[in-house]
Amino acid sequence: MMVLILAVVLIPLLGATINGLFCWFTKRKAHLIAVPAIAIPAICSLVLLGKVLHGEHFDQVLYWWIPLGDLRVPIGFLLDELSAVMITTVSFVATWIHVYSIGYMDHETPRGYAKYFCYLNLFVFFMLTLCLANNFLLMFVGWEGVGLCSYLLIGYWYEKASAANAGMKAFIVNRIGDFGFMVGLFLIYKHLGTLLFSQAFAQAEHLSVGMATLITLLLFTGATGKSAQIPLYVWLPDAMEGPTPVSSLIHAATMVTAGVYMVARTHAFFNMAPLSMEVVASIGVATALMAATMALVNNDLKRILAYSTVSQLGYMVVGVGGGVYAAGIFHLFTHAFFKGLMFLTAGSVMHALHGELNLQKMGGLIRKMPITGWTFVVGALAIAGIPPLAGFWSKDEILAGAFMGGHKIIWAVGTFTAFLTAFYMFRLIFLTFFGEPRERHLYEHAHESPPVMTIPLIVLAVGSALAGLLALAPHGGIAGFLNRTLGEAHGAVHHEGSVVYVLMAVSVAMGVAGVALAYFMYMRRVPDPVALAANFRPIYTLLYNKYYVDEIYFALIVNPVVGGSRHVLWKFVDVVIIDGAVNGTGRLCRLVGSGLRYLQTGYIPDYAWMILVGAVVIYWIGRLF
């Protein structure tokens, strides 16, 4: 088992190293290194998942990295039900994203092509490290690593100012959350004296409720950054500036799922802090609703998908915050398939339309791109929660858990958000793939993508359709499997069959209603969306401008910080104090040297007087001291 785990972690790193160091050699053949470097770990992950299904676990420290007094930092790995599901999901979806990238990035320069695959392999390496770590510090290394790789890949086309700025924004916003995560780790070590998961979780009950609450809120601060929750979600929509396969990897398999995984992994602490769980669930449902409303009026294909990711992450956070951890991870699992699929289909559309993203310039594309169009429909049905596709099973598990746990308001808001989700996703579909073309020249030049891009779409579409059926597997399905590790929070309530069926019916009805409303508005123009937007102009403007959150952040945080840095730290501290001290020292030496120069007269009597005066001064100094 050790060999398989090391293969899962180290082979992607090896692929990144080869393409990074030898990009001048691999060039256009970089994918021959990069794709197997992810496909082999995917196969190993499936083997490891099979071993865990049969009850085998692994938790071992390989060596002590920093033995420093009482502080001993381990390097070790943990394989249990949670990490097995995570690494299988990450590696499988990432494999098909790598395959898709061969066609999508074909226009890149040879060295740029190798650099891209180097970053992609490195991204997966850090995510797998995060998922398999058996201690907080190694998890934090993976956590920071995916943050670094997101910066490199979002800003991959750094010649574009918007891409460079988006990469910087993602990096800085995540640093805010990471600070909270890091302080939480300090408190864990201070109060429990260990960074190993097994030891820390075994001692969790020794924490006071107040300290457990503080630690979990700090940990969740980190999760709000990585998993794009209020108030740190603002980086994710701008992350669309990177190559579309990167968007797919970030949104489906890596980065954004890290926060949800971290909360689930530290469930022993959250179970001790009911207030924190209320905060987590409340922020999750608020994020889900807010992001869904912003997607309603957006016309950018990729940004709509980005807002849908933020919204779906909100559902996952509701799951882990509501104590139904397995449901939250189950939704993470199904979401990886249909969100990875939809981003790749968006890339296929961009590939056909020469980078165009505006829905208002599309229409009728399913006739030109049937594989892309119909696979997107499968993904949209899954995210809309239409049975029997994947999203139906996992999302309804979360909503049922919220209802049965007494969170009726969260259930109601989550169910309404499901209606909005179905509406905006099928608004996107009807504007993009159906109806008549609105830009004839774009439509005439549209074409289906090559097989290297469409085969991953078909594979992920099958996953989007069937992955949810794991809920029906024996022994409680995937939820029962995950509950071996995660269990449920103390306040979680077991589902009653009749109530669950009613909740499922309501959820499905809301999804169908959303699809129907989108059909009538954008295919039949009843009611006319343009007239509707005009009648509700203030609300439309508010949603179109994303609640002005970016503007508020710039006014209250960014501009004051930049202004303070410019006028205080730069112009005063740097220029006046630091530069003044350095330059002033030079000027003082020059001034003293200039004065002493006049004493060098060349006359012996002058030097004799100086010796005499110096001797007298030294004498009196000796008398004084």
C-alpha cells in the first residue's frame, strides 16, 4: 500500500519536474509525460479505493522532517474512506482534463506548451498531497501549493493585464484566508501539542467549547478563501482569465474543493463547536443564494459557470456545516464530474467561436456542435438536480439533512436556490445551443472540436449521469462508506423515509420549474426577458454589478491600503527614513571628509599644534572618566 500511495503523490511531481527542467526538449511532446503522470496515479487511486472498501487503512509517518525540541514535524500519509474518495475524484477528473488540454492548448508555443503541463501536473501533485497528508503541516504545504499553482495558471497568459491581475487577486485573497488557517494551526499545536491528525482528533474532546469554536472559525476562515465563500469568494469569477482547462481543474477537482475537504477532515473539532457549525451552514447557504442570483443576469459563458461553482460550493459547505459530512463530500464528488464537463464544453464552444464568450452572440450551436451541446445538456440536468442524474442524489441529501436537522430556513433557501440554478443553467443552454444564431458569421465558422477534446466530454457526461447512483450501493451507498470515517455531528437527525420522499419531490419540482421558466422566457419570450429587466431595472442593475462587492472592497480596503502604502510606507518610511538614513550617511561622511581635508596643510607647526591639542583632550578625558 505504501508503494501505491507514494506513486499517487510522487508521479505527478516527477512529471512536473521533467517538463519544467527539460521544456526545451519536451516542447510539443510534453503531454506524453504529463498525461501518464496523472493517469497512473488515477489507476493507483482506484486500486487503493478497492483496498479501503475491504477495510484496509493506512496511517504512517515516513520520517520526521523537523525534529526541533518539542516540535516534531512529520511527513506521513493517511488513507481512509475520505482520502480515498478524494484522490480518486481528483486524479480521475484531472486525467481527462489533461487529455482535453492536448487539443485546447495546441496553439501555444512549444515551451509554453511544456510549461503549461508542468504547472498542471504540479497543481495535481499539491492537491493529492493535501488529501493524503496525515498531519496539519503537510496539509498546509499542499494547501499553499495549490494556491501557488492557481496563481501561475490563472495568470498563465500574463501578457494580458486582466489575466495577471486575476492571478494576483486570487493569490492575495487566499492569503487572507490562509492567515486564519495558520493561526488555527498554531492554536491546535499550543493546546494539543501535536500536528498529527490521529493524535489531535483523539484529544479534541479535551478542548473547551470556546477554544474549539475559536479554532474551527479560524480554520473555516481558510476554507472561505479556498472554497470561495462569503466574504472571500471574489477571486473565483476573475479566475476565468486562465485557460479553460485550468478553470475546469480549479472548479472541479482541485483548489476550491480543498476548503470543504479540510472542514470534513477536521470534523472532530467542528463537532465540539455547535456555534461554528451554525456559522458554517449559514455562510454556505447565503453564498449559494448570492452566487445564484448573480448568475441570473450574466452573459459571459465562463463566468456563469464560475458563479454556479460558488453556489454549489455553498451547498457543500451547508452539508459539512449541517453535520451531514458525507453528503457534503458526496456532492463534491458528483460536482467534480458535471462541473468539469461544463467547463470543458465551454472551452469547446470558445474553441469553435475563436474565444467568444458572450451568450448574446451565440445561438443554434447544437446543430454545429452536437457532442458539445448534448454533453452540456447532461451536465446542466445534473446540476439542476433532475433525477436520476448525479446532482439530484447529492444535493437532495444535503437539503434533506438540513431539514431533518432542524434548519428549516436553510432548507427553504437551498431549495429556492435549486430553482434559480436550474433557471440560469438552462438560460445559458437555450441562449447558446438552441434557437436561431444571433451572430451569423460566428455561427457559419463554428465546428465541432477534435476527438481529443470531445472524448473527455463524453466520459465526464457518463460520470455526470451515473455517479449519483452510488447512493444506491449496498451498505448505505457512498454516504455509508464515508460515514465509516466521518460519522455525523451529535445533532444530526436520521432521515425518515416518507419525509425524505416529500423533500425530494419538492426539490425536483423546483428544478423542473426552473427549466420550464427558462424555456418560456428564452425560447418563447413569455415573459420577454428584455421587458422584465426594464421593469425591474434597479434589481437587474444590482445583480449585473454583482452587488457592487468588488467596488465596496476597493473603496474600503484596497484603495486605503494602496494609498497608505504609497504615501506612508513608500514616500515617508522608504524614501524619507530608509533612503534618508542610507543617503544621509554618505552625505555625512562626505561632509566630515571635506572638513578634515582642510586640516591637511602640509606645515609641520600645524601638525605639532594638533598633536598638542589632541594630547590635552585625551588627558582631560582620562581625568573625567
